[in-house]
Amino acid sequence: MSLQKAEVEKIAHLARISLSEADIPLYTHHLSNILAFVEQMNQIDTASLTPMAHPLDATARLRPDIVSETNQRDHFQTIAPQVEAGLYLVPKVIE
Amino acid sequence: MHNKTLTELAQALQQRQCSSVELTHYFLNRIERYNAQLNSFITVTTEVALAQAHAADQRLQSGQADRLTGIPMAHKDIFCTQGIKTSCGSKILDNFIAPYNATVVEKCQATGLVMLGKTNMDEFAMGSSNETSYYGPVKNPWDLQAVPGGSSGGSAAAVAARLTPIATGTDTGGSIRQPAALCGLTGLKPTYSLVSRYGMIAFASSLDQGGPIGLTAQDVALLLNVLAGFDTRDSTSLAHPPEDYQSHLNDSLAGIKIGLPREYFGEGLSSDIGQVLETAIKELEQAGATCHDIHLPNTALAVPAYYIIAPAECSSNLSRFDGVRFGYRCQDPSDIIDLYKRSRGEGFGAEVKRRIMIGTYALSAGYYDAYYLQAQKIRRLISQDFANAFKEVDVILGPTSPTTAFNLGEKTDDPVKMYLSDIYTIPVNLAGLPALSIPVGFIKQRPVGMQLIGNYLREAQLLNIAHQYQQRTAWHKQIPPQFT
């Protein structure tokens, strides 16, 4: 499995990661090597196997729908990069 | 003082031979003296430690102490500590002061353990050598040219150099056991979800598990008693009744059946490690255990499957680091997409970016079945291998790592080569089983670790075998010469 530069750029965009032009060749090389390495899985016939998502095949536990946490907005926002009037600030999203 | 086990330290505290404040000062002094050489701590929490030690001394005086009250310890910097920097070894969390405590941290506090600091680690626990940390690599106390293993390399180096009596770690593909092996320590990865994952920064949620790294099986058992237990705040937490992991340490090994998987002793294992293990196996046989050849035929598929499953889960888990609510934000973003992309591009290191991108690719339209679903089916095969083996034997024995500690820089240029150093530990995480590593010898002054894998929730049995081995040998008592 060998990735092309354009594919790596697309994956980086989907993953919301900026890559510098200079770094792309090395990422392309490393990611291609990793995909080539995992390719050996395809030699195995797994048609009869059920996928295993959880080591103990457990399902999510349910709990009663009651409030268990208090609102700590101010506390949590003390570590935010930029806040104003209790809101997280980001660049303008809607024109 | 620094060579005492937890049991001996607890006794010294309870008999007033020393106070917790004295003990804490003693280890803080060792950290100050030696940490610059090792880089094993990201943050040393002197003030918190002394305040906790004072409180512990009051508990000891008033007769309200628990078994481990007043004993110093260290937490891997993946566990959230309220009011204290929790970096996960990453630039993106370099400014992150956790607003709450991990359950593991809370349990340690409640029993009166004293936190000396937060230990260095591979960034987001992605690495096998501690070289992906934003805070620089950790050195192996046995040889400063060598890596300590990873990702819990800071915890392992700190315990091996006796800068802390014990530490926590986490293990997603071997990150407790491999550094324990490379640093000559006892490290236990419990059954998946025996220890709460609440407040343990997530890497791959179906694989991550916290556990102790210490000098002896008994020490590890004592800390596991504190760490294990059901937690409503972890949606996958096991509802398993509390156990005393010390209670079976002295059981006889007579009748215990140990399986030796041929796949763990074949091609890829350094031959001198094979010889060291042979000697350790004979020791266990003399203690009454019997050994049997077994097969885990799909072992070679574990690392490929893991490098789809773990990146897939990490690409999802790490999407929360977006520069909006906490952590690093890039300068002057032009729009929201630029904010996300540059905050992440500048905040994450190369290995983390590689894994997020592999995961993103494996989960993207058109590739999901070929990669992610196939990997989950292989995971089933690996798990079935173990289930079949446990019909024949009680525990499985093999190497923890294919080599002893490698040199700094030796594998950093080739991610796949680095991944293969976890070939014997990764299958255990895929199946969710408990396993530990204990020191069983040295090759060229570098420690060799032996791995014992148990069936689900058989931690006590693993610790029993490890303890019996340690009663007959002295490998766990060796101290790196520069840190005596």
C-alpha cells in the first residue's frame, strides 16, 4: 500500500491537522510503510468471524436519568484559551 | 531507606521509626539530586507532597491510617490531577491544569499516599521508548545511553532509580510491562477495566488500562488493592467485588500449569533472552509448577491489527484537542478550520499525528471494512487463541520484550520497527487479559523481563507466581549502580 501526496493531504485535512509542505514526503513515506505492514491481515479469511469491539464483549451500562453533576462552567473556563461572558471565543463562523 | 519495600516502609511509618514528612523529604531530595540525569519527572509537586505528608502523619498519629498511608508515590502524567499540570507528554496540554482528579488519583489520596510528582511519558502514551515526549526522552537508570521503554518510561525510570517507592502507569499495548522489563521492575497490567479509566487521558479506550509499577510483586499487589474497583464514572468499569491481592502471595505453586507458547520463543526473540528465560522457567518448576508447550497461532497478526484498532480509537479520542476549550491554541487563526488545523498541527508531535492520520484513513469511507472491521475480526482470533490456551494451562509465560533496552535513537526513524518491540505485549491488550512483567536476569548489564499472562481477573494468581519466584531469586533487589 503506497499513498500519494494528495491522499496524505486529504487525510490530514479530514483529521484537521496542518502539515508543512516540507513534512509531507516523510509522512507519506511513514504512513505508506505502516499501511504496507498492516496489509498482512488481508491474508486471513475472516468471513466466519464476528468483529470484536470490546475485550469482554460488554455493552454500555445504563443509569437512571437523573442529574449527577453540578454546573462548573466558570471553573472549566479558567483553562480555556479565550472566553468572554461565559462563552468560548473562536474566529467568526457565520457571516 | 530507598531500598525498602512498601511493606517495610509502612512498618517504619506505623512504628514511628520515621514520619511521612521525613520520608517525603528523603525522596524529594533524591529526585532533586538525580532527576536531571534521567528526566523521569515532568512536574515535581513538592508543596502538595509535603501537605499530604503532614496530613498522613496526623492520620498515623490518630490511629486512622490505612496500610499505605504516608508512603510517597508518583503518577504517570496521563492521570488528571486537580489544580496541577497534566500534560500527557504533549505540547498541546503543556498549559493544561486539570480541573478534576482521576479516580486513580482520588483513590490514592483517600488512602493517604503522598504524590511526589507527575512522571514523563511518550506523548499521549504513543511510543515504546519514551522518545516521543514533548519534554524530551527519559534515560534508563541501568545505562544512560539506553531507553527506559515506554510509554510509562518516566514511572519505570523513577522507580528503578529509587526516586519513588512505586508509581502508576498505563498500558495500551505494553506500556507498563515493557518499561518494567527494560528497567528491571515488576509491572502489572490488570484485566481490562478492573482499574477505572475516569480521568486517565484516553488513547485507545478499548485497550487502555492503568496499573502499578514497583520493585516487587508484593508492592504491586498492595497498590493494586488501592487502584482496583468499580467506578460509576467509567462506563466500562467492571463490577468485580474487591479482592485482597496479597492474600494468595504465599500459596504453593504445586500443580500450577504454565503454558509456553512456541510463537513467543521462536524467530524474533534474541537468543540470549531465551536462555535467561529457560533458567527462570526451571526455577518455577523447582517451586512446583509444571510447564507445557502451547500454541497461540495468530500471534503475528496482533501487531498489524493493533495498529489499525488503536489509531482508529485515538483518531476519535484525540478529536477533543481542538484549541477551543483547553490546551494549546495557535496564534492568529484566520478562520475556525485554520484554528483547528494549526492548533493540532503545532500542538501534536509526529508520532501522534501519524497515528491520528492512520486512524482517520482506516475509518474513512471506502476503507472501513478493509481495515477497521478486518482488524476487529483478527482481534477475535487473538482472543480465541488465548481462550483455547487457558483450557489447557493456568498461566502463560514468555518474554515481555524481544530485546533488552535498546539505545536512544536506535528505532526513532522507523515507526514499524518500533511497533514490533511490543509484539509479545500487544496480544494481551487485544484480549483484555491481565499480565505482568518481572525481572529475571541481565544481559550486558541491561535487565531482562519475563511476562506472565493470566486468565480474566486472575491477577492474584499472577502475583502469587511472581512473588514465589522473587522469594527464590534476587533480581528484583538489584539497584542501578549509579543510583545506589
